[in-house]
Amino acid sequence: MKTEFEFLVRLIQSNSLDIRLTAIGAIAKTKQNNSLVIEILSHVIKFNSEPEKNAAIQALGEIGGRDAINILMNEIQTPTTNSIKKLAINALGEAMKNTELNELAENLADHKQELRLRVM
């Protein structure tokens, strides 16, 4: 299984956009090494083309979890196109559905603390 995961990661560097998009979607569906998957998707969002960024945003929504939610919230707050913001908002809703309630509560508490610090 690890070899398949590594192969998918290498496919993100392919010359073909279709292969890169397929690899992004497949990586998100692997239930292996979730923190590495989220790190890879975050990198795609920061440095790759808009279609790849869109695929990575959708993938984070499917994965869910605190880290995915944080990345999506950051993407919503980042100056970008309206279509990407809309996609990130939809993915955030999906990520929240795919995240356990305790994890969501911890995430909300962290964001409240961050807002307090910003106000000060």
C-alpha cells in the first residue's frame, strides 16, 4: 500500500494535467498517512495551477478533520478568485460533516482564541 501511495505522490508531478488531477483525487481517498496527505494537498493549493488547487480543496473537504478545516478557512480568508472562495466554503461545509464533533469543538475554541488575540 505504501508503494501505491508513493506512486500517487509522484504522479502529481506528471506533465499531464489529467493525471495530476486524478492523482490528487486518489491521494485524498487513501486512508494512509492522513497528515502527509493534508500536507501534500496544502502544497498543491499554494503552488499549483487553479484546476489542481480546486481538486485539492475538494479533496480536503472529503477528508475532513481539524487540519483540513484550518487550511480551508485560511483559503477562504486569502485574497483569491470568487470561484475558489466559493469552492473552499463548500469544501469547508463538507469537511465539517466529515469531522467528529469533539474535533470541531476544539477547532472552534482555537479560532475564538485567535480572534481574541487579534483584537488585543
